Amino acid sequence: MWTKGSCTGAHVLQTGTMQCHYQTITIGCNMSTDTSYPHNLKKVRKKQFSRLQDGLFLDHAGSTLYAASQIQSFSKDLQENLYGNPHSGNPSSDITKAIVHQVRCTVLTHFNVTLDDYDIVFCPGSTDALKMVGQYLSWNKGDSFVYLEDNHTSIVGIRELAFEKGSKSYCLTLPRPCSKKSSISPFTLSHYNMRSIKIPQFSQNGSNHHRSLNLFAYPAQSNFSGSRYPLNWIDDVQKNGLPQVQDQETASENKWLVLLDAAAFVSTSKLDLKAYPADFVCISFYKMFGFPTGIGALLVKKESCKYLSQKVYFGGGTANGYLAQSDYFKPREILHERLEDGSLNFLDIIALKYGFDALKKICGPISSVQEHTFALTQRLYRGFQEMRHANGQPVFKIYSHSNFDSRVTQGPIVTFNVTRDDGSFVGFNHVVHLASSRNIHLRAGCFCNVGACSAHLALDPQQLQHVYESGHVCGDSVDLVEGYPVGAVRASLGYMSTQDDVDQFLAFLCECFVQTSTIYEIFYDALSEPEPQQTDEIVLEKITLYPVKSCQGLDVDEWQISDTGLKYDRNWMVVNEYGVCLTLKRHTKLTQIYPHIDLKRSKLVLRAKGHGSIDVPLDCSRSDSDHVTADFCHTKVCGDRIVGLDCGPVASLWLTQVLGENASLVRKLPDARRQSKRKNGVAQSNGAHEHHLALTNEAQYLLLSRGSLQRIITAMARSDAPEKDEKRMDTDSIAARFRSNFIITGAGAFAEEAWKSISIKTSEGRVTFQCVGLCNRCSMVCIDQATGQRSIEPLRTLGTLPPSEHIVSEVQKIPSKRRNHFGVYLRGSNNVCTVRVGSHVTPVQEESKVKI
């Protein structure tokens, strides 16, 4: 039995029911448990997947996890055996060549066929396999490429290759709206409508009289919703074609081939190519057993090999003979030898053996994996279906063509959005950020399947195109447009998933999103609570700089401004042995490091409890230390490439001892300039303007208001937050989580979000800062800056407060109903001056909406 007060990430399951906010919901019925698959799954998890002990992994559709024994066996093999290039013809080469051949047989055996039935072409992954089909197929003018709207981007992209050869492209779509109660079935091909996508000009002038070669592509399992499409479509299309496309008078003259995207399907299910002999099948092995990640395959039916005849380029190993001095080239006769250019990724191919071995030893037959994962998926789905707000409204909108009642039509994926008790949507980014605070791994967005996403979410293609043209890109912070989602959250299960995983996830969702009557009052009546009102004087109350990115802040009474922000603010970063910047989101031990700027000695001093202190020069040149290159951030927002200076082995040793992992301190080059991400309130993709950053993510400064902070404190205090300490968090501890440079007092709650600019009085005169946008918040704010511990606050409460009426997204026509932002980005002038605590602040009101 779960109750809201006890859902803190770890839960106690006492019965087959879950009590969630005054409603009891049944979530178990005839489902497998951890004692039936395999009988010792919990022990297997502990031994093979010990890295899961502190986290909940629900992104198996992105990549499943490798087993410890799989890596150990492969590593042992590499250490004990000598493997050479299979093209070399020496003893080590011969061994490699023989093993690669055996692995080809192993792969095909897994799909119940042999080398007499299919050839297998190794490639980097499913995308490359699909690309090969598009590039090498014997397209002719007037041929057709037809794809289901529910397809991965990599299949849809084939239409460009078909068009290049003069072939037509069509998309099969379901009529809108299409509900589960409708007589229109997504599992019946004849129910689909045909939409012309790319038609060469000559194809519109008349019919073609040659025997056309046509390709139909569809997924065995949707990577968006987990819906599974009938495998008997393969035989139907091969024999009868698609009536929506072909001219019935010439139907008998047309040849139809079927391309099956099996990448998602084969991760948990048996694909019998003897029973369902698709012409082309693509797979990615990391989706099956986690490692290796750089190898996939294209399986080609032997009778269909002849249709991949348009390869022009020839690389090493693909020629039976050629002449450099004249135009002569004789290709290899066997398909895989003709298509596998250059040296094979032979060590990764050898690693496949240990992936199949681990899968078989841990799970037994793949059919048992399908039964196990489907039972867990049903449990998750039923928990979603029956979870309700206090007013009886559902908590989730689930996207699928099935009712999760058959493993034939549904795979181990549940795709959803969260809704509030008034029917409004919670942004999927907010859900993922909260999950990250609990170390729960999900995926959000459209999952490289815009067709299924737009169909399930009822997004109008023209509206979606407008969203893209307005600047939205996959992976950015835009998740709601005019109150409606432009993506979803996906939870996917794998062969090592357990019932506890499902129950923990349901407990997390219950804790964060189910609204009781008490929460209802908190969420919607927070505005009625007395709060600080704007006074006649707004004052700069606090100045904080963060010399080392993601480490503790340094409060100062006065500080000099530079052309990149506060002088020395985020001029240093901690990098690991690969040169990647360590950030607080993943490395919470950074909170143990307290920087201090000693201006008299011109030193940066770093202190950590139990580790003493070290110091490094504030200013250095290229001649002072080694020149290194590092990635300071691995996101699409701040993924710039920067050059810094290594602060030396003493700093590296000290950081390694404090953090418990290899680390070095790197200083941004004084003359290095990164372009600001924002200008006039708009996030910039090209960064082509004159304002510069140090190692900050978006802008030079971040400003918070004491009145806005108090609003969040008030809402949190009235909530039923499970962490009792969170109710007692004061304004300063909350403010520290938001890591601002300036805190002002005297302004009303969220009044700063309507400002165009501010000016701060200094002894040198007034200095002006432009307000250039709002700061979107993620799970970083859920980290206690004093202890490094994670929670779900204040992000959970922040997501329940309505935004200011002044706020509107760049791609939205109306304001969002909820906020996921807090704090205002500022851009300063290049004037050198000093700001002081207690200075008077004058805002300039924004006439139009503030851009986020």
C-alpha cells in the first residue's frame, strides 16, 4: 500500500493495491513476479547490473543495458587471443575471419534463418542499414517508396534518395480522429489513406509502362508508442502490393519489396524470418543487449540481393579487382563483401557473441523475455489508467493504438503526458527533470518519430511546421505550445526490468503529480497568500559569484564588472580525465568545494572540509601551464568548444581526492571569447553578436527577486512535501539552489519578469543591464547546495505556480498555464565599474510580452 506521505523514492509494497490520495487502485492481476523470470532475477540484477542499485532505468528503447559478465567475457577474450585484420591473410587474420563468419551464422540463427536464406551486412547501426537500402536499391523513374506515418526518421529520410532517382514517395496515414473505439484499425493496411509526399515532375505527366520496383517500409514495433504492426503485412504486400498506390491495371507487372524496421521489436521479442521473410531487415545490437554500440546489420533475403545493385563507390575489400591506370572495376559477388567497405569493425563483431551468450544465459528463450516485459508493461499501464486526482480526473494521457491486452499488438513501452486535475498538461520536460532528481532515466520528446508523435498528439502538420520555423528544435526547452504538448514522455522496459522498477516509478508519479484537495488549494490559491509587495525602493540585496563552475558560490559586498559578467565569475571548471566538464547535475560532490578570491595575493583559493585548501594564480598565460582542450558542457544549449589552461598537478591531485575520481582544474583563457546565447530575450542558435560569456550557460548574469523566492517558500510550506526538511527550507537555502548573481528586494513577486532592463546605481554612475530572457529550470535546483543531497523540491512546487501574465513563449500565441522558469537573465554593458550591496535598482517595464 502506498500513501502520498510515504512515497519518497523507496516504497513498501504490502498488497496488490496502491492507495493514492483517497482512492484505491488495483494494479496487479495474473502477472509474472521476480520469482518466475528468471527464478533468481533479483540476484541476477545485483550481480550483472549492480550499477542500477541507485537508479531506475526506463529508457531501454533508447538502449538497453549490458550485463557485467558480457563485458568481462569479451575483455578476457581480447586479453587471451590475437585478432588481426580479416583482410590480411595471416594466422591472426584467419582466426578473425572465421569468427566473423560464425557470428554471421549466430545472428541469422537467432532469427530462424541461415546463410542460405539471408545475407547479413554489418554496418554501424540501423540508420546506416536503412541508408544502404535507399542508396543502393535499383530505383527507376516512376517507382514508389511508401512508408507508414509511424516510422523512425531514418526510414522517412529514404524518400530523399528515392526522389533523387526519380521515384515517388507516399505516406500512409490514418484518418483523423482515430480512436481505439473507432472501426478504423491501425492494424489493417487498407484502412490507411495515401498522401503524396514527393512526386518528380515527370511522374505527374502520365503513367509509366515499365515494370516498377516499389518499396514499402514499416516498423515491427513503433519506437514512439510500442504499438506492434502485423508481420503478415510482409507477405500481403509482397504478393498483392498496396492498392492505395498502384494502378490496378498494371498491378501484376509491379514488384513490391518490404523493408522491416526491427530495431525496437527484436530487443524483447522473437522475429522469425522463416515465417515472415521481409526483403530487408535492419537491427541495432545495442538495443538487444547494450554492447557494442557501434554495430548493426542489414539482413537481406537472398532473392532480393539483386535489387541492391546501385552501389557506385568501392572501398577496400569490396573489389575482386580494379585498375588505377584505367577504368576497370570488378565487384565482389557476395552481397556483404560488396557492401562492407573497408576493414570491418571486427572486434565489435566478436563482442556480439558475448551479447547473445548473456541474453541466453540470463533469460533463456527470447519468448520468455517477451512474456516478462509485457507483464510489467501491463502493470505499468494499469497503474497509469487507474491513478486519479482527488476530483476523479485522470493523471495521464496515454498514447497507443492498443489497450495493452495483447503482446502481439503492444511492446514494452508506455508513452504518456501528465495532466492536472483541471485537464491542463504538465510539460514533458518538467516531468523528466523531476524524474532526474530521483535518478530515474526516461526519454521525452518525439523520439525521432515525428509522424507518430503528430498523429497521437493530434498536432496539425502546418502548426508543427510553424513551431519548427519559429526556432523550436528537438531537445530544446519547448514542450507546450498554446497549452498543448509537442512531445511526450516514454517509459520503456527491458529484459532485466523488475516489478519493483514499475512500482517505484508509479510511486514517484503518485508523489509528484497526483493532486489531493489540499494540494489543489496550494497549487491554485497561492496568489491569495500575503506576500511582499513592491515598495518605492528596490535594492540590490546580495551579490554572488561562482569562480569555479558548479562549485559553491562566493558572496561579496562589492565586486567589479567585466565584459563577460562579474569578474572571475565561472572562469574555472573541473574536468575529468577525458576533458569533459563536471557539472553539479551529475557530480554533487562539487558542493564540497568552496572557492575564495584573494585579491591581495592574486590567488584563487579552494577549500573542502577534511581536505584543507590549495591556491592557484588568478591570472595566467599560455606559458604558465599545459594547453588543453575540453568540452565544458554536453548539451545543445551550451555545447561550445572551449580552450583552457590546466592549473597543474597539485590542483588535480587535490580535486581527485575531494571528488573521488580523476579530475583537473582548467581556467578559461583570458582572451577566449564565447558568444552570448541570448539577445533581446531570444535564444540564439548562431551566437553572432558582440556580447561574451565566460563559462556560464546562457547569459552573463542571473537575477532573482526576494519577493518571488518568498512566493515559492509559501507554496512549499503549504504543500504535503514528503521531505519534512523541505518544508523548513528558508529563503537563503532555496536561493542558493537557483545560483543567481544578484538578489534584489523590494519588488513584488515575479514583477522582474516584466522588466525590459534595470539600472544599478554605482559610484561611477548608473550601469544598465538588459533583461534578455527567463531561466528555464531543471533538476539542478533539486540539489541541496550545502549537502549535495537530491530531492524533488523546489522544482515540483515551481511547476505548479502560474506564470506571470507577461510571459509568452517565442512559439506560443498565449501564455503557458504553468511555469518551468525562474530568474531573469541579464546582459551588462562593457563599462568597467563596481556594483555594491545596498545599491538602488531602477527597473524599466517591458511594454510587450517577455520572451522565454
